[in-house]
Amino acid sequence: MTNPTPERLKQIERAIRKLPRLQRAVFCAIRFEDLTYTQIAERHGLTVVEVEAVFARALLNVMRRLDWKPRRWWHWR
């Protein structure tokens, strides 16, 4: 993977900031705080399955805002 340009980093930061509050919290906890799904579930009063679903929605939202095409197995129904 190549290093993103400063402009691309700004786009990524903007996409993360625009996530709904819970999606942003879960996304940041996984990506930046390196917490487990169990730790995040306990922090937010969710089940692990709910954390997985919230994280999947967050990833899709970030990808859409960055015009990345989701992989076939990522299609959300």
C-alpha cells in the first residue's frame, strides 16, 4: 500500500468525522485504540455482534465517502 497524499489524508479524516457518533467511536476504538470487539462492546453496552455490525457500517460509510468501491462480499442489504 502506498502512503496517502496529504489531501487524501484530509479526505479520510473528514469521512471519519462525518460518521454517526457510535460508528465513529467504534471505528476509532478498533483502528486507533486497538481495542478488541469485546472491550468495545463493554464500553458501549453492546454485544460483540452489534459491534461487528456497527464497524461494518462505519467502514462502508467511509468507503462511500471516499468513492472506494466495496468488494462484492461487502454489499450491505
